[in-house]
Amino acid sequence: MTKSDTKYWNLKEPDSDTVDALATDLNETQLLTSVLYNRGVRTPEQAQLFLKPSLDDLLDSNLLSNMHAVVERCLRAFDNDESILIFGDNDVDGVTSTTLVYQFYRQLGSKVRYFLPRRKEDGHGFNDETLTAALNAGKPDLLITVDCGMSGYKEVENLKAMGIDVIIVDHHAIPEILPDTLILNPKLPDDAFPCKELAAVGVTFHLIDALIRAAVDRNIYDAIGQIPPERIDMLDLVCLGTIADVVPLLGENRMFVSVGLDVIRKRRRSGIAALLSDVGADEHYITERTICYRLAPRINAAGRMGDPNECVELLTAYRYTDAQAIAKSLENYNHQRQNAEAAMINEATAMAQQQVLEGRKVLVIAHEDWQQGILGIISSRILDKFYKPTVVISISEGKGRGSARSPEGFSILDAFTSCKDLLDDFGGHHSAAGINLKAENIPELMNRLEKFASVTFATNDAPQKSLDIDAEATVPQLLKLWQNQYLEQLGPFGTANKEPTFLIRNVRVVLIKRLNHVYAKVKIRQNNTTMSLLVPTAITGEVEQGVALEVVVTPKYAPFKDIPEFILLSVRRYSESEQLAISN
């Protein structure tokens, strides 16, 4: 068997007894229950939660450590008419988290404002530079960080010395030294909250949920003549931030996205409606892919190229005409991002290729005055191409600011921790992180990361790009299984819940027809049954007519279409001896 690409095929082998029992209990096919098994589903009750997520499945917000104390401090700010500053990260997760907190306090009539740092003018992250910019408009009594702050021990101490109370609402990994203040984060040691992989907006939602319930109990809404917000009306924001932050779409995250997509399709929020109109989205086709590839990039572009505060303005806009104007501004930022990205990716790829030829295990790519706002995009592209831990650094005035991405099985956060004496600061997740350092330390950082990787890969295999396969199937089985409802049940798709994949053995191509620059249409036959595939142009050359093949396919979501559509993900050609044996 010859391989057509560098992917390692990983055919899952679920427990057959459990799969069969699930199929019987659910009255579903074994193919479907194999997919469910591979997503962690073992019982009919778990299957019900997975296939029909509902807001009724919401976890108890009070399970988060410190929730009671945080709620008390937040409501005391309202009671005492204190000034409140919400400090958010400038990506979609930070924008949506900021919006939730701001809307809560604004409805109460509190003295509240928000600040999301502009990269060019204010810097990036939660640090002395950005805090100085945030406090230019005045010193608050209470500062609430969302989607940032976990590594800000020194910054929190400085704020407290100024008489400012601080609450941190975050989801990032726990640093060695925790800030000495109130923190909401499901990753805290001994935290009882079951879902540890919430996006920051998920944690923020639980805070606002607890605040609303406490405010109702204290008759605050009655006193100010307001109606308490409904939980479901916040889930469009939670859905946006959860998808954009690429957290696992299992458990509560899956519920947030599934229910939130229904809210988004109703276009209740003027800002989201304006964005959807700007990208020409039809509500029948709005899925997680609409958010990931069309809405999120436009919101992120403001944080990368311009002013992320405009995004909060967009999401809190009451008048649709106001939202339209801001949506146009975000579109301009997105065009700027695309132009800058195209130029940078060519330079970065050439530099990465050279380091790969040198045998480096970790790619550290540094360049003068690269656009800082898209370093994360570039590092993701380089990782996808070479599948090695990647750090992309922009150097300006003797300082380097970098963004890193790493494949599964290698913690870039642990790697940076081993080099922390070289870094001014760093933070993030095990698979994605950011750093600041002196430019003169970059060569030593490269050496130290290489040594860390050598030790890591001495005890663990070096990461390799793999293609997980849910089950082996025949063409007739897949044709019978294919339904839009089937895909709708398994979606929304994302990290930890990818589109289902199936291996089909011993097929032959009977027709190849190029459709456009993206896909060719290929018809395959297995015994006496044929099926059509969409084949990406990148692997069209591997598909040869009349030759026996193994293919891995995934169903394509196609609303209102009666004809099954599948996409070819990977292909292997049988060897000559295998071809002969099959023919005989």
C-alpha cells in the first residue's frame, strides 16, 4: 500500500459491545454509535445530552470557586455607586466577554466603561503598558479583567497599591504564582466546576448568570424598573466566543454553541445581524463554519489591525444603522489583515523551510517590524504546513513580541516556562501562547527551546500529522446513512468533535471531472454501487481512474439537498501485488 500524503491514518477501534448496545438502545446504526463512542459517549443518557443539547443542561454557576465572593464584590460596586472598568483581551473571546459584563452593569445604570488595548497605540495583553493606557481616562474602584490577567501577579499588586480592587475572569492555564485577588477560572486547583475547557466567555456567562440571579433575589431589577435579562439572549455572544477560541466542543461548550447558533440565526442582536448581512449569510446555512471563517475573522481583525473597542460598540449597538457602519469598518480591517498576511506568510514560510532543512525541532522565526496583530495567524499556518512547534516573533526597537502554536503532544507553555528567565512575560495555553522578550535573547531562546524539545521527544514520539478515522464503512452503508438530519445531530463541529470520517476500502474511480479551482468531482464504485466525491485540487493528482484505492471521506453539510455529498480527505493506492490480488 502506498501513501499519497504525509498523514498517519488512525482508524479508531471502539468497544464493539458498547457500540452495539448503544445502537440497540438508540435505534441507530452502528456507524452513528461508533462516532458517538469516539466522542466519549458510552450510555443512552450521554447520547441524549450529545444529540439534543439544551439550556436545561446548564451547569451550576456556583460550582466555580470564589463565585459567591465575586458576586458579592460585583454587586457591592452597584450598591455603592462605584466606578467599574472592564479590561478585556482584544480577540473575539475577550470582546464577547467584555460585552456581557458591560451590558449587565449598563442595564443597572452603573458607572461602567470598558477598555480593550489597541496593539499599535496601547500594546497587547495585561501589563503595565496597557494598564497605563486603560487608566488614562480615570482610576476605577473596581477593575474586572476578562480573558486575561492570570499571569499578572505584579500588575495586580500595583493596582491594589493604587486602591483598585481587581477581579480576574479567565480560562488560561494556571501560572506558578497566582495573582492575590478574586479569580474565576475553572482550572484553579480544587475547583469543582466539571467543564474545565470553557472559553473565557463561558466563564463570564456563568458570572453574569449568578449576578442576575442574585440581583433578582435582592429585588434590584424591581427597584430600577428593569426586566432581568434572559439567559438565552446572551448565548449568541457565548457561541461566538466559544467557537472563535477553538475550545473543545464537548459538554457545556457544545450546548453553548448549539443553542447559541439558533439565537444567531434569529438575528436578535443588531451587531450580529449587520455582520451576517455584510458577509451575505443566509440563516438556513449559518453553522459553526459561518462563525469560524466569516464572522470571527472580522471581529479579530479589529484587534489585530485597528481598535477592538469598536467590536464592543458593534455588539451593544441598539440601532441597526449604527451597527452597519461599524460592520463596514471591521470589513476594512479584515482587508488590511488579508493583505498583510499574504506578504508575511511567504517570508515566514521560506525562513521556516530553511530551519526544517537544518533539522530543527522547534521553528523560531523572527523578523523586524512584522505586523504584530497577525503573528498568531502566521504561526498557525507554519504549524499546519510543517507540523512542528512554531514561534513567530516581530522585532521592534530591540524588543520582540511573539505568538506560538504547537501540535498535540507538545506543550509550548511548558517550553516557555523552561525558558522564563529569558522572557519578560508569557502566557496562554499548552497549544497556543504569547511571549515578550528582548531581541538579544532570541538566539538563546532558540537554543533552549531546541533542548527542551530534544528531551521531550526523547521520551515521547515527535508529533506527526494524523487523520483520525471514526469507522470503516461500505459505499451502500454511507449512502443509507447520509441525511442532513444525521449531520445536524452530530454537529456543531469543532475541536474534539470533528466532522465524522469513514474509511472505504477497495474502490475504483470511474469518473473524474474538474468543477473549479477548489474541487474536482470524482465518482467511485465499490462492487456494483457508485458514490460521488468532491476532491480538493491539492490531492486530485493522487486519484487515478481504474486503480484500486482506499479512501477516507467525510459527509458534507448541504441543507435541503437530496443528493449525498462527501469530501475526499485522503487516499492510498494499493501496491501492484495488492492490485493483482484484488482483480483476481
